[in-house]
Amino acid sequence: MEGGKGGVVKHILLAKFKDGIPPEQIDQLIKQYANLVNLVEPMKAFHWGKDVSIENLHQGFTHVFESTFDSLEGVAEYVAHPVHVEFANTMLPQLEKVLIIDYKPQ
């Protein structure tokens, strides 16, 4: 299945929010992000957390968001979904740094 489009895909977003954004606003954005799993059918699961590493190699990223999909097509459908697009247009301007990686667990 390696290299194929089927099979579980993890969509990882690393984020650093801009300085000066109130914690309540960050909490609200995270709630909106978590709610996408209820609104976008291909999105099967959502988990998030804050960096807790002692290695100090986070490069400024403070939050990790992980979404699970059944296929690469599911990720593509999610990315193009109007609800995701609207959320991204709200979330991305609040971020100083963002890194997105999709991978297939081995």
C-alpha cells in the first residue's frame, strides 16, 4: 500500500500564535478547529496539545494539531471544503508560524 492513496493519513499542523493574542481567543480557535471533525465528513479524528518537550528544539512552535483521514483524497476533500476554508481564513492570520505535514503511518 506504500505510495498508494488509500490507508490512514495523518494531517499535522504545528503552530505558533502571534504575540498579543489573548488566551481566550486561542481557546476559541482551537474549539472551532476541533469542531471541524463534526462538519467535514472525511475528517475522522482530531487531537491537539501544547509543546511539552524538554529538548528545546521546537523552533518556536507551541501547538500541535493532528487530524486523521482514511485517504489522501479525504485530505484533499477536507482542504477544499468550504467550512475548512472559512476556518483557515480565520486561523492562519493569527499565526506567526505554521508548518503542515501529511504522512501515512507505517
